Amino acid sequence: MAELEAEHGEQGTRRRWTLLTPLRHRALALLVAGQTVSSMGDGLYAVALPWYVLAHHGGSLVLATVLAAYGVPRAVLIPVGGTLSDRLSPWSTMVGADVTRAVAVGALAGFAFAGRAEIGFLLPIAVLLGAGQGLFMPSSQAIVPALVPVEDLQPANALVTLGNELASMFGPLAGGVVVATVGADVGFAIDAGSFLVSVATLLAIGVGRRAMADGAPAAAPGSEEAALEAASPAPTAPGSMLGVLRHSAVFRVVLMITVAANLCVGGMLQVALPVLVRTRFHGGAGGFGFVVAMFSVGAVVGAVAAGSAKAPARPALVLSATVGAGLAVLAVLPYLGALWGAALAFGVTGLALSFGNLVSITAFQRWAPPHLLGRIMGLLLLASVGVFPISVLLGGLIVHGLGPAVAFPIAAAGGVTVILLGLTSPTWREFSVA
């Protein structure tokens, strides 16, 4: 009886905090389904692209150039995506970005079927895909608060993350099977179809919104249509991103922690870890893949744990503790003496970072002024994605000069130092959105 009362919003009833609770909201269920399918397609693409380039007269230089053509516009356009999310709406920006990517990957599939791997075809397609991803990412986080009530926000974020993490685990496996059996061209076609699935789910979410735009009566309070309407605030709303950056110590600290954590993890994952696995643990590509996969396993566990937990009263302390713990585990990873120990440590790190990230995202979705939500999410994403090239470069320099094992405690110490500096701010320690 108490559970039914909680579902009907009766006051004074203790709510059940379960991971699957937000799926009762049709719009959120559609979003999770569409994004999971799209992420599966991305995982398949991640296998098909390098195999296709390398197998059709494209060497490592061509592959690196194509990947750079994807990564640069993705990072540059993340802030633009946040601005479009606020000025238009998260829904409109996501639909436009997914349509663009579906067309781009569809064109790539056509070129692949024709057996043409010239860089003149690949580069503009990679630019379009990277641009679409950059525009899409802030809106994909800004739309979630419009689809569920605030008490369901953390498990809703966890469900979206869980779908993406599971797709990241199984998408490349599916990609390997598809490319090996029927070819990369079919893989590209499937990826294009996955974007169309995402578009279809977004259109299903936005049916009521489009009806209102055509002059239909206003949506009933509490409906999904009303939530989507609220996601497109008036452009005259007060406040600015410059004001947030100048006057919010909380936001400056979380940006600092985000940058520090990603500076540490990126270089260790892409440079120090494979060298460590190869030289100290004497593992091959399979061993490296096993260690990396354990990070995703830990991230899935972290998402489930965050989605099943109540949003903490002091999210800053939880974020600091979880990220700090994850970095501390990384510091000892090289000294555990065996490949399985490194994999277990990396899994614990994935769990800690996933849990802390979900707590942080939920807190700032609730904290952000609605008319700035897309830009705030975009800046947080840029702090994460934008430092990757620097992280890899620093990781390479440290590994080259000091060896792979030393890189882990050095990077972890830097990240933990930034976290401790952040905790010296009373405003950050006491940050609450309750």
C-alpha cells in the first residue's frame, strides 16, 4: 500500500528508490531505448571505421587524420550545442544532430559499398559526425530533467548511463562479428539505422510539443508535453554563463575537479595502461582488452548503485570522496603484481567514477538555472572531453621519461590534490540542492 501511495504522490509516504522507477514515464523510457540503440551503433562504428580504412589502402596516418577530423569539431561544438539547447530546446537540437549523423553515416555506407576509401570522402563525413556529436551531447543531459519529476532524476540519469555503458561493452563485440562476417559497409549501414531509431524515439517524445507549436491547447500540468514546454525557457530569463562563472564558487570547483580527473584518467588509459600491460604484466591485446572491459563493468555497477540510491544531501562530498577513491585505487594498480589485479583495480575505479559522475550530473541539473542548463551541461562536458589530447600528451611524456608504473601514482596524486584544494572551500563542502 505504501508503495502505491508513493507512486500517486501522497504526502508523507516514504518513496521507493529503485532503478527502474523512472521507466513508468513514457518519455524517459523512449529516451533510454533510443539512446541505447544509438550507442550500440556507435560501438559498431568504432570497430568498422578503422578496419575499413586500414583494409582499403588507408594507412595509420589516414586513420589518425580521420579520427582527428572527428574529435576536433566534437570538442569545439560542445559549447555551441549547449547554447542551441537553451535557445531552441534540447529536443530540437538532438533531433537535428541525429538526422545529420544518420545522413553522414549513410553516405559513408554508400561510399563503403562502392569500395572508395579516399580521404576526400572520409574527412567531411568525419567532420559532420564529430559536429553532430558535439551538438548532441549537452542536450542529451539537459533533456532528462524535463522528462521526469525531480525525485526520479538520479535514477533516470543512471538508466541513460547504464544503457550507454552496456552498449559500450557489447557494441564493439557486435561490430567485430558484423565486420568479420558481412563487412564494414554493412556495419556503417547499421549505425546509420541506429541514429534513425534515436530520431524516431525523439519524435515520439515530441509529438505533444509539436502540437502545441501548431496552436493546440496548452498541455495539462504535470504532463510530458508540459515538461517539454518547460524545457524551452523564455530567452529573456535573467542570468548568464559569465555570471555563473564569476559568482559561483561551486561551479568553478566542479569544473576544476572534472578537468583534473579527466587529465589523470585519459593519459593513463590510452598510454600508460597498454604499455604497463605489455611490459610488466606481459599481456597481449587480449589482456589489455580485458582490463579496459573491467572499467566498463565497474561503470555499470556504479550506475546501478547510483540509480538505486537516494540523491545525497551533500553531493560535493560524495563526488570528492568517490573520485578521490577511484584515483587512489589507480595509484596502486601497477603494483598489484598480476593482470587480474590490474583489471580488478580498474573496475573499482570505473565504479567510483561512474557513481560520482551521476551524483554530480543530477546535482547540477537541479542546481542550474533552467535557461542555462544546456550551456552548463555543455561546459562540464567540454571540461571532460576537451582535455583528452592534453592528457594523452602528458601521459606519453611521463611514460617516456619515467616509465608506465610511475605515471599512475603521479597522475593520481595530482587529481587528489585538486580535490583536496576544492574541499578547502566551505561553499563547495556545504553545497546542497535539497
